[in-house]
Amino acid sequence: MLRRKPQGWPAYMVAKRLRSGVTGYYWAPPTWALKKDCPLTPEALGADYAEAKRRCDEVLNPQLQGWMKRGDVGERSPRLEPGTFDWMVATFKRSPKYAGLPPKTRRSYDAALALIGDHIVKDSRRIGSFSLKAITGAVVDKLYVKLLTRDDGTERRRTVNLAMAVARRAWNVARRASADRVPLENPFERMGLKYRPKQTRPVTREELMRLVAAADNAAAPSIGTACMISFYWLLRQSDCLKLAWGSYRPADAPDVARLVHHKTGEPVEVPLFDDDGTTLFPELCDRLDASRRLGSVIVMRDKPDRLRKVHLPWKLDHFRHAFAEIREAAGLEDSVTFMGLRHGGLTEGADVGLSDAQMRALSGHRTAAALLRYSQATSRQRKVGARLRRDGTKQGNLSE
């Protein structure tokens, strides 16, 4: 029996010495709450202190607080049985490997793991309730085939491949945290998954200028500015919308733009002037220098908010719809996407003969392999390559 409770001991949890000699943990709402018909009932939490504390902190006490404030406990959460797939997912979500991910990535991971855990088998059981010891390679292979096709008959290979990859990672994290409950062999490994993603069409410089002109004509210059920032400075959409005025020609370095690629965490200090003083990005810099500063970030909504009466930053979904309207006004096809602007800038760099190292210095990519998805091979690159081979052979017969 514990004589002194450790720091962080959950409210309403008690420890009792069992007949076997081990310590068991229990949770019960206060007596006054039970007298007022609180729907929560006492619960045995087992002998694992960490698991008992987690359930109290993450489920039972928040539900009790909800009942105290609103008279409603919210969605009831069943107790996770240690060693099950659901337990593995919960263990993964408590780890730094999950907590350190961006919110958008965590949401995609949640959906991927739910796709597996919520799948119902023939005997009406959820995969999430399966013991990890029962999830073998053969089970996973059959599950993959089942999940591959939607109810309407369409295929979702990319989605299912992601689910298997996330489950593989969750298994490994849970294995390190609790080796006695997670089998050593990971059934989600070595599945031989293949998927060829659809290539994003690079946006050309001519298409960029059409987008900018359409945005200006529609009294939405912020969208044109965002397009130019993505094309010239190779930023993703979310990074364009976060870019602050303080990053453009800062007081301590007025000849650079300090960019951050949040996906990789890579900072990039882009020079704005050449050695002779000429502007390296004349169209973009002239536009920024002439722009009104409507807020702390460069790309703000062009019209004041109807309620707040001030200009607000763009939200991703709102900006995406607005960009689609500008694209239509510019007379461009749906294959012209905002992501294609970054691809277009990198492809243009490859066309003029920039090396991988030079392009990575501008784009913030950490490896040449990651860069390959963006700097797509073009006829011009092949022509330049053929010309260099031809000119190189003029120096002598290379086969001799």
C-alpha cells in the first residue's frame, strides 16, 4: 500500500492492496456526485499505475468535470484493454513521436489509424479490440485487401498505404514503450506496398503572370502576391500565408528575405540583390515594396472583415477557394494548382541548369531525393543534357 502518493496522482483515484499482494487502482466519483445521479460509476483500473493514471487524466476526470459544468459527460470512452490495437494507438499518441508532429499531420495519422481500428470483421468485432498477438502478417495482408476498395467500388491505395505505414510506426513506438505487451515482429513491415503518386503539373511563368493579372483585376492582389512568393521563393501555401513583413528585408539584414519551410523546419535566407546591386527578384520585390501593409503578415485578406472591420489573415480553406476563382478568371485549367507554383519555380531552376545543391539551397529541401518530386524532367533539360554530351565529345573521342 502506498504511504505517500507520487506527484501528479489523479483526483478520485485510490490504491488498494489486493489479496495477491500487488497494488490495484480504483476510481470513483465523489459521494455527493453519486447522490445527484452522476452517470459515471466506480471503475477498477487494474494494477498498472501508468495506465490507471492515463485513464483518470484523459477520460474519467475530464468526463466528471464536464458533468459538473454542463451536466453532460460527453462521449463515453470504454476502457482500453492493454495489449490491444486500440491500446497501441493510445500509447503511440502519448509518445513524443506523435506529440511533436504538426497538427495537420496528427489529424491525418488519427484518420489513418481509425481506418484500421474501426474496421469490422465477419464476427462483428473491431480490429481495434484485437490483441496485438493475434494481428499477424497474414491478418494484415487480408485487411489491406479489404480496405483497398471503398464501398462504392473505387480504390484508395494511397490512403490505405498511409494507414499501414502509420500503424507500422505506432507498433514500433509501442514496442519500445512496452516490450512485454507488443510482439517483436511487426506485421505492418515489409508489406511491399507500391504507389505512384500523380505528378503535380508545374505552373509556367506565363501562367503565373496570368494569375497575378486576374487577381489584380478582381481586387484581390494578395492572391497574386502569394502566387509570386510561391513561384519565386519556392514556399508552400501554408508558409506563404504565414510569411511576416519582418522577414522581408529585416532591419539587421535589409538585403535578404528570411524564410522558414515549416514542413522541414529549414530556415532559408534568400539574397535579394546580386553582387553588382541588381535585384534578383525584380517583379516580386517591386510588388512587395509597393504593397500596403495591412497586418503583420504579408498576405492578408484584401477586404476588411465585416464584423471586426479589420483585415485578417487568410485561412487555408478560404484561400484555396479564392485561388480557384482567380484561376477560373484567368482562363486556366483545373490542373493549374497553387502547389504547382512551387513545382514550376523548381522546374524553371532545373531548366536553366541549376545544380541540385543550388536548388536545395533555395527550396529548403534536405536531400536531393526529396527534390526529385518537384524539379520534374522536361524536354529543355534533356536538350541541355544532350548538348553538353555533344560538346563534351568534341574535346576528343571518349571511347578511346
